[in-house]
Amino acid sequence: MAATIIIGYGNPDRQDDGAAWHILAGLAKRLGQKVPRWPEEVFDLSGENTDLLFTLQLTPELADTISHYERVCFVDAHTGSVPQDLNITALQPHFQTSPFTHHMTPETCLMLVDSIYHARPASLLVSVRGYQFGFSHDLSEKTQVLVNQAIETILAWLG
């Protein structure tokens, strides 16, 4: 069983909504892994202790992937509904409904991992506040600062 997977998700074509991809790219660089040039390229899933995965959204199929890890860190951007600019939350499996048919929360994903595979990896959500959501690959200055803080936070969590 591999140690840790870090799953980032969001839309890299919508500025700060793509913060997770920038966080994963920064982590890959700091961990000595190959950094993809574009969000469409796949991160190398052969990290010695830490694998990185980017996706546009969480899907039920990720339950199989997550079940093979001892720890999982979900990485995303958030808006004003979360009070902290850099939000770090320990997660537990829990089914959550969504008004959107295409939206799955990390807790629901973990519930599938537990229900189907009887696995309960230690889980964390790291999210950064997004300020601008226009059509661009570039982050806002404020979110870029938070991306750097998130990278440091995740590296500390990795130990």
C-alpha cells in the first residue's frame, strides 16, 4: 500500500478555481517529481511515498484509487462561504447531498471508499480562497500567496 495521495481538483481554465493544479505542480517540484507543463498532462503516479493526481472534479471512480493509500489530502479552491483564507480540515467519511448532479464532496468520496473497499485512509482537505474566476490560467496575486502557504502546509503534513 502506498503512503499518500494528494488529489487536487478544480477548473484550471477559470483562474483561481485552478489553484489546486498550481499547488500540485509546486508540490511536485519540491518533492523532486516531474512537473507537467499543462493541467491536461498526468502527474507521475510512481512517487516513492507521495502520489499526485489532478482532476476537474471528484468522481465515484476515485474511490478505488483512494482505497490503495494510507493517507489522502484533497486540495481545492473555495469562495467566501469558508471564513479562512487557507482552510485545513480533517475529514471523515460522510454522505453529503449536493444541488449539482456533477458535484461530489471529499466526505462523500471517502464514504464510498469505506463502504465499498472497507478502507479509511487518514484524510485532510486543504483549500485556498479564490478571488478571481475569469477565463485564464493565471492566478490572482492574493490566491498565489495562499497557494504558496498551502504547499508549505502540505509539506509539513507529509512530514
